[in-house]
Amino acid sequence: MTNFYLSSVITILLSYDVVNSEFKSLPDYLHVCRRSQINISNCIIDSAYFLKNKIAEGIPEFDLAPLDPMVIDLLIPSGGRDIKIETTNLRVTGASNFTVPYLEADIKRQKYEFQVKFPHMHILGNYNLDGKIVRMAIKGQGDFDLDIDGVRSNVSMLGKITNIDGLNYIRFDNVTVKIGIDRGRIELRNLFGGDKNLGEIINTAINSNFIMFFTELRPIIQKVVEKLVMETVDKLTKLFTYEQLFPD
């Protein structure tokens, strides 16, 4: 339950004018937002909604895979004091059905704060888990099926203008993500080596206390999301100069 937050970052970065990019003309799916606009934040939000379908399909020219469904083959390891979790072969649906309730953009300071909401997320994948959650010892390796409702993420990004070989580029050196949910349900299959009775007991206990379960895992999830967001931002901002991304 990590990578759907990347949609918010992709949306924000692709919502600016790229008139001097590798394209001979501005692609139809990119709406122009200029520094001189009185309310650039509203322009970015409107552009984000306009990009929904395109982001869902993927944008090969930016080397961006389809967002909905999003398929993540690579290993995402994460761990805390009492728990170690590894997830692979993730398939995420619902990432393109987002809303942006607010966005504040300070172009001069390169500071962006925004919230992205997703009404429902469905995630399938493989897990390898060993540790304690909600004071329960849990160990297993297998498939999982996760549904989450009322997902919301508050994202803060702070960057700076860096001169590289005579050209100005934006580099973000600080990204924070705060995640909240309304409710959720998960099925962890093959817990404790396939012990069906014990597996049912643990799954029932987790789902009866899902918010507590999520709260314990939230610091781990947020660190992983921040790392992935930073990698995505760095990849996209290398494509264009500051003047291309933010024309007058």
C-alpha cells in the first residue's frame, strides 16, 4: 500500500508547461500553467484532473508505466523495531480515481504542499512477514489481498534550483508524506506455514483492529513512500530545465 501515492507527484510535475522539451509541440494532454498566473495552484489542480485518464493508461514518452492498474514487480522491503515485511508482485487498482482537495505552490521557494484522496484501493501481492503487530506474533509467507477505504495523503515537497553545466534544474531534497485511512480489510494467506485455524484467528484479530494495525505500520509505510516519491521526482525533474517547467 505504497505506490499509489506516486500518482500525486506525477500529476503535479506533469501539470506544467514543457514547451521547450523534446516534443515539437505541446502534447494535448498537458495543460499550461505559468508562473505569472494569479492562482497557479488552481491551474495545477485542474491540470491534474485533465491528466487522470492519461496517467491511468501510462505515458511511454516519460517512461511512466500505467497507473491503474499499477503493477510493481520489485521487492519493497521495510522494517521497524518489532516487524520485518517484504512485499513483491503488487497489483494496485484505484490509483487513478483521485481528488486533490487542496494544493499550495510557492514557485519562488520551490515548496509544494498538497493533499490527495483515494476513495478505495485494492492491492494484491505476495508478502513475507515476521514479527509482532498489535502485540501479536505473526509469521508467514504467501499471498495477500488488501482493501482500503478513505485513503488520504498529505505531501510536502521542498526543492531548490541547481545549476548543472550552465542549465538550471529543480532538485527536491526533502519530501514528507503523511498517510491516513478510514477503514481497511486484509487477508494474509498461508500464515504460520499454512495453519488454517491460527491463520483465521490472526486475520480476524487484525481486521477487528485494522486502524491500530495500520497505525503500527504507518511509520514504515511512510518511509517507503517518501523514498519512492523522491526517486520519481528526481527522475522526472532531470528531463527538463527549470525554465521549461516554469515558463514566465
